[in-house]
Amino acid sequence: MNILSIQSHVAFGHVGNAAAVFPLQRLGHEVWPIHTVQFSNHTGYGAWRGAAFDAQLIAECVEGVDERGALADCDGVLSGYVGAPETGAAILSAAARVKARNRAALYCCDPVIGDVGRGVFVRPGVPEFFSNDALSLADIVTPNHFELEFLSGHRVATKADLRAALARLQARGPRVALVTSLRIDDTPADALDIVAAGAEGVWRLRTPRLDISVNGAGDAIAALFFAHMLATGAPRVALERAASSVFGLLERTAAAGSREILLVEAQNEFVAPTRQFAATPL
């Protein structure tokens, strides 16, 4: 598979493209990364250096790839954190261009908006970009619990709430959704749920809750889920493979007490997860 990944990038640590590209490559996929920012490290440290790139640079990079005749061979476009609405518009233009060259290509949008307990943490206009513009073009969307509620306009506290929110989300464009870091009324205190929804139904996968707080795991699971969807076309299978890999990654990271996900050290988890989790119908 050939995947165009348009995301942020850091020199130190693993978030954005620095969390998504290597797992995809480890699975044997060709990745064409375009960076929306180049920072020294992720912003969770409170201080960083570098710069955000303007939307025109993204457009020019896509133009150059297109001039090589490569977009016809692009199987999918992956996007994550969007620093500004203008950047988002350039990403959607790239996704539309790829789809024009290859009608079978898919667009996977990771709508980074906020999180439970933190609220919205992106710049003004970005949440509205995802809600008003990105959803209608996306084939696959990968929100967390907070983002699912924001995009669906529906509180999610029960299984019935979850099904209703997913139906609303899918009605707006994406055929497939992956919901991470989900906690509803029947989720045990020591567990986390991950849910995938497609035309065939909704599946839930439950993993132990690890005592860890790191950045980049969401970027990695979105990339892995997208790759497995491209390879299999089966949301349940993609959920099981992606979630098992990321749990192994996080378990290794927690054991080491690392602030950064051990993407390289735990790379075998991407191809042969130590622990396999199974999804069940919801």
C-alpha cells in the first residue's frame, strides 16, 4: 500500500508523523509523509522550538508528488492534528486530488480536537473545520470519546448513546469509525474500551487500563487501523490488530517508565502483538 500521511512532526519523541510513519513502514507499507509542522518535541513538555508550515507548502508538496505521477498509485490519505483551518483546507484538497486520481483511494481523518478532562485544546476554527468540512470527505474517522461527543452532538454514557452517536457520525460522511479511550457505564474502572463501527455493525474491544500518560498513541492507532482497513476492508479485524499492537506498545512503554512511546524498541508489536485481543459485537 502507498499512504500519503499529512501530519505534524517532531525531531525528538513520537507524535504525528513521527508516531504514524514507522509503524506503517514496519507493516510493509510505503509512506509519503508531508509535515504540517516541524517542532523539536511535542507541546506537552510546555516548551518547544520550531515552526508551523503554511498551507501553501502542503499544497506544493502534494503538487510535486502529483507531477511524479504517483497519486494514481496512492491507496489512502491519513491526516491528524491540524494547526489551523487553512491547513485543514489544504489537507482536504490533497485528499480530493488523490481520490480524483484513484477512485478506490480512502481518506482517514483523525479529528484531533480535545479530550475528556481537558476539553478543546486546538485553535479556534479547527473543531468547526472537522465538523463542517472534514467529515463529509472522510471515509474513516478516528475520534476519541470526547471528539465523538463533539462531532455527533450526542452525549455518550451508555451503549444506546454510543450507537446513536455513531449513527449520527456515519450519517455525516464516514462509513467507518474507530472510537478510542471510550468509557461508558459498563466499562470497568480498570479497563478501556475501543469501538469500531462499519456497515456490518459495531464491535467493542476491551483492554486493561494501564497507568500511563503519553502522547502519540492515538496517532499510532489511527495509522495502524487505517492500514489494516486498507488491507482487509474489515473494521473488526482492523480494530483487533491495531488495538493489540498499541496495547503491547503502551505496556512496554509503561514498564520502562518512559515519557515517550517506545516506538522503535517495541516495533515487533506492530507485526506480531504479544497479546491478542478479540472484539465482540456491541
